[in-house]
Amino acid sequence: MSTITETGLLAGRNLRRFAKSPQLVADAVMFPLILLFLMLLVFGELVGAATHGGRYIDRLAPVIVLFSAAYGAVGTGVGFFTDLRSGIVDRFRSMNISRLSVLAGRIVGDLVRAVLVAAVTTAVAHLAGFRFTGGPLAVLGFFAVVALFAWIFLWLAVVVAMAASSEQAVSGALNTPVTLLLFLSSGFVPVEQFPGWLQPVVRANPLSLAGDALVGLSGGGPVLLPVLFTGAWAVAATVILVPLAVRLYK
Amino acid sequence: MYGGGVEVEHLRKVFGRKTAVEDVSFTVEPGAVVGLLGPNGAGKTTVVNCLSTLVPLDGGRASVAGHDVAGDPAGVRASIALTGQFAAVDGVLTGRQNLVLFGRLLKLDRRAAAARAEELLTAFGLGEAADKPVASYSGGMRRRLDLAASLVVKRPVIFLDEPTTGLDPAGRQEMWEIVSGLREEGATLLLTTQYLEEADRLADRIVLIDHGRVIAEGTPGELKKRVGGQVCEVRAEPREQVLRTLRERFGDVVESGGTVTVRGADSETLAEVVAVLREACVEADDIQLRRPTLDEVFFVLTGRAPARRTGEEARS
């Protein structure tokens, strides 16, 4: 019971820090939005023509929402690294609170943040023509998938933060895979447009899979399979990263 | 409250190939203040980290407030307040928000945490800055907040890891007053410092540590005695002549910073020095008998000078 209270307090601290850091907020919200409009302007017509009449925004917005979640994990990694180095984590560890609540507080707080940022991104995408057509349950499912996807990258971020030797190393180690996943996903460009040998990678990319799930949940299309695949990624991340994070933390 | 203070027996800690702490033993009696004194890298922080359950021991045993560090870490954590070397507070939050957060984590309810925060902010001279973000605080204010954060809930044993490192003289003075206050309240205190004057001023007993080993232990007075009696300081011109004259008569004479010092002195030495100088027709500006400083103790025991404050002469 007290672990839950502690986690809540520490998650609240992380959210409060985020809300009080204008440049963090601007970065977390603005960058994905800039990307959204840039892609829409540059590739909109091009890709639109290649997707047999489907609207590009319907595919693009979910991917940008997911990207904002993965991109936010860079902030998680850097933030956790700063906490570790500044001594505040040592203070938490020397207090008689559950040691896991520090990790849990970080993950829960940043999960909430990821969903909030996703909501803002979705709202702006709405202005650009993105629509939910599946009813309130589908909207709920949409954000649940976003959280599931964020979960993978948040654990990756805390593991990287504990293993890295500098702040630059943390952001470097997270920025590269996040950016790669974005460009090697089926969100910007349909899978068929990639060279054949790259297509399996694009298909297995969690960003493509979760993107498919979000497309299904917002505009209609297959939902079950992509959600299951996203879930599989989340389970794999949980099995590998969570024990690793806990061990590194102890 | 618990029984014991801090007991450390043959503590050993190895990081990779480097032995950080080797066979360190000492005791802090309940209500006593012990200063763990040593230069940078001597192993002081490692000892504190072992005692506060942040890192596991590699050998020996230690107990804090009656709880074994290895066997009952939760019990240890419930008995200690730790103020680390770096101000471990949240820079984005305000001072008040920090203290409320720590209070709530330590199971105070909302109202009690707010009241305790207010009390500590006032007591530590942070009342005016209470609702400003900690990032805007001075170094001294951050340290005070850090110490306050560790005292949100009263604990029988307090660890202070280099509480004044990096502070300006005014900040250090304020910190010393706060620590003296804790001492008067009867807290058991283990304090690490590289500053001899700090240990001399705050601690009942000093454990001198260098390269991970205890090299001396005792009250400040006992340690000074180990260097051998007192020293006689002479300020007089011309210095070379004074030095020569005194060296002819006494064994251990050194010169530094315009002062000629005769070591191993007592009151008879003082009289002799006065006589010798009169014979040589030297008029002394100042002659005094004093106990050796801890710098001198350190030098005698380790063969090298201890770490120094930079930018100012901290010795009294």
C-alpha cells in the first residue's frame, strides 16, 4: 500500500518538474508537431497518391503520436540520469521507502506525461483533419496503445540512464534508435515503398505495429493483430528490461 | 529511540580493483559527534555510503542504532538522516515543495508535512525563499535545505558527508551553527570533512583516515598531543638570523609564512627562546606557545599535507 502512495508522490514530483520546465514542455510538444506539419506538407500528396486514395493524415498522425511518446523517453532517460547524479536518488535510497517506488514513480509519472502529450498532439492533428470514427471505446483503446508503446521506451530509457556515463551518452543512445524507428516505420511511407530486404524490419518495427493499431482504432481497419503484436513487444521489453532495470538500480 | 550509536568493525569496501576502505573500525557513542577526517579520496564517503546502506560492505560489519547494516538495512534506513556531499534536493521545485515531498514520503500526512516544512524553513533561515525554485538558491541555502530535508522526520543518527565543502565562509559559519544546534539536541552525528578546523570545532572525537585506512583516532586534544607537546611560534626579524640562532639551540625548528616554529615545546622552551633571542639582540614582534594545529598533526601522521580550501586561508 505504501509503495503505491510513494510511487504516486514521486510520479507527482516528475510531472510537476515537467510542467515547471517550459523548455521541456515546448520540446516534448513542439517537435512532434513540427514534424507532423512538415511531413504533411512535404510528403502529403506524394504518399497520398501511393496509398490508393487513403488520407495521409490518418496514417501520419498516429505515427507522430507514437513518436512523441518514444521521443519523450529521451527526456525520461536524461531526467533519471540527472536524478542519479545529483544525489537525490541516493537520498531516496537512504530513506525507508520501498526502493522500487523510485523506479515506479519515474515510469508512472512519465507514462502519464506521454499520454498527456499524446492527447495534445492528437488534438492538433484533429485541426489538420485527423478524426476518430470508432466511438469512445476506440479512443480509450487508442491511448491505451500509446501507453503500452511508451512503456517499452520508458524502461529502455531508465536502463540506458543507469548504464550511461554522461548525459550526452544517454540522449545519444536513445535519440538514434528512436529516430531510426521513426524513419523505418510504415507511418511516413507505406511498407511497399521500402526496398524488399528492408520490409521485414519495417513490418516488425514496434512503431509500425503500434501505428497500425492506432490507425485501426481511429479510422478503422484491423486492430486485433497489430495490438497483439504491440503487446508482444511490450511483454518482451518487460521481461528483458524491467529485471535489468531493477538489478541495475539495486 | 534506539539504543546504540554507530559501530564499525573492520569495514572493507572494494570497487573493482581499487580497495576504497580497508579495515576501518570506529565507534560513535549515542549522542556523540565523530568527525571522519581525511583528504579527498580517503574513503570517507564510501564509509558513509556503506553505513547508510547505499552500497553493500565487502567485509567486516557495521551497525547503526542497533541495526546491522547488512542484516537489517530497512531498520538502518528508518534510523538515519543522510546529508550527502551534493545537495540532493530537486532544483525545479521550491524549497517548500521539496520538504513537503520528503515529509510525505516519510509518511507524514499532508498537514503534518506542511507544518514541518514551515518549521524547518524558518529554523534554517529559508523562510523568505521558501516558495522560490531551489535553482535560484545560493550554495549555502541549498545545503541548508538539503540538511533540512534530511531532518524532516527526526532520526537518532545523522550522517553529514562534507557539509561545508564548496561553501563560502559565511555559508560555512551558518552550517556550523546548525550542526552545533543538532549536537546540543543530542543527535548522534557522524561528520566527514577534509577540513581540520571543522573537525576540531564540531567533533568530540576524530577518526583520521587516509587511503582507506584509519591512521589515528582520538579527541582533537589527544591527536594534537601525539605530535608531541606544544609549539613555540616566533615572529621576528631578521628571520634568517632567528632561524639560525634557534636551530643551534633546539632540535626541531621550521620556518613558514614568516613564522619560526619550535616543535616539541613547553613553557620552559618559551623562556629559553626569549633568553636566546635576547642574547642575539633580536627583538621579537611576537612569541607564543600554542598547541599544534590539526594540519601539523596530519602532516606528522601521514607525511603529507592535508587537502586545503582553495582561494582563502581557512586556518585560524
